Amino acid sequence: MLIALTAILFILIFIVCGDKGTKSIISTVMNAVLLLLAIFLIYKNFNPMLVTIACCVMISVVTLFYQNEVNIKSKVAFLSVLVVIIVVIPLIYFMAYGANAAGFNPEEYEITDSNGYTRNIDVSMLALQISIMLIALMGTIIDTAVAITSSIYEIRSNNKDLSLQALMKSSFKVSKAVLSTSIHTIFYIYIAEYMTLLIQYMTDYSLSYIINSQSFARELISVSISGIGCCLVVPVATVAGAVLISRQGQIRVKGGVKAKLKAGATVKSKSKLRP
């Protein structure tokens, strides 16, 4: 059944997206390999946070520059993602450390030697939890950044005489719509993923226990971090996209004008040389 569903997914991607769909599948496989490599390096006692940050940067490069090609849209999106990662990492550390959101949840797993687990894995559980939150953040901010920069590029392409102020105003209108859908997507993904756990909480635990439980706090922090990341990437991608895309458009216009003037001067000089 799993193979059949995967085959149906690939066929639909090929039919709907064409070459883009092929690139998206290849980039997904490459990103999965990068994640497995990161897990292996963490297992070999490399610093989880450094490995995860490097892995997130490489995932961004693959997703933005391979799948979406090297252009002004992907460059602005990549810059926006890097800025948000740098800003959010201290916040993730502060929230994860303050809430003690590390280790296994007693509601989900019973870590005992008889179950085949070992309590001493020689890895900082706090660093590992921060890495998990950072990876969860990456998917949302990359999608949001690409959607915003692509919209700005299309607005500029169809309105070449638009001023920077007008372009930025139009871009923020689009960005607000992108943000609202991204926030809803994050919320529903987490609710669907942890619905059974929520039902168990409502059945077996009181409201005070739910609010103070480690697993509930961890998922609430993950949702909050993802939402904060989306909110931060919107103004960064909008301002950077409007400025850089507008500047590139002006450079192209000036280059085209110079080429036309040069071509006209060449034609005139040739006509003067004729007897």
C-alpha cells in the first residue's frame, strides 16, 4: 500500500508540475540524505546544533537554488531565511531551556532498559531538542519566503514603471495573505499530528496537568517558534525582495537603453561611411 501511494504521488507530481515536479522529487531525496547525514554525525558525537545549522543551510541551498534555480527570487529568499535563522536561534534556546523541553516524554515513551533503550546516549538532549525545533522551522520559512519573493517578482515584471514605494506597498498586501495561510497551515499540521495525544490528555489528565506537561509545552513551543519565524520572514523577504528586485529591474532597463543607444550610434556611423 505504501509503495502504491508513493507511486501515485510521483505520477501526479509529474503530470501537474512536469520538470519542476521532477526537480522537487530529486531535491526531496537530497534533503532526506542531508538529514540522515546530520543524524549520523550527531550519533558520532558531533555538536548537534552546529550540525543542524549546517544541514539547514544546505537544505536551503538545495531547495532554493536547485529546485527553484539560481535567480533573484531564490537569492532573496535564501538571504531572508539566513537572517531569520540567526535571529530565531537565541529565542529557541531561551524557550527550550526555560521550559526544560528536552528528553523523552513520559506520556509517549517509557524509557527502560527492558524495552531496549539506553538512558545514556551521550548527546545533549537540550541541543537535540533545539535542533528538532530548528528543522521544523525551516520548512515553513522557506515556503513563505519563496511565495513572497515570487509574488514580488511577478508584480515587478508586470508593472515595470512601478516605484519602489508602490512596489513595497503592493508586496506587503500579498505578504499578509501569504502569512495568514502559512499560520493556518502550521496550526492544522500540529493539531492533526498530535490529535491522539490530545484525546488521551482529555481522557486521562486534568487541565492543570495538561498545561504543565512536558510534551504539551514542547509542541506549543514548536508551534510558536514556527509562527514567529513566519512572522519574521514576511517583513524581511518583503523589504529585501522589493529593494533588490526593483534595483535589478532598473539595472536591466538602463542596460537595455544603453544597448539601444549603442546600436543606434553604430547604424548612424555605418550610414555616414556609405558613399
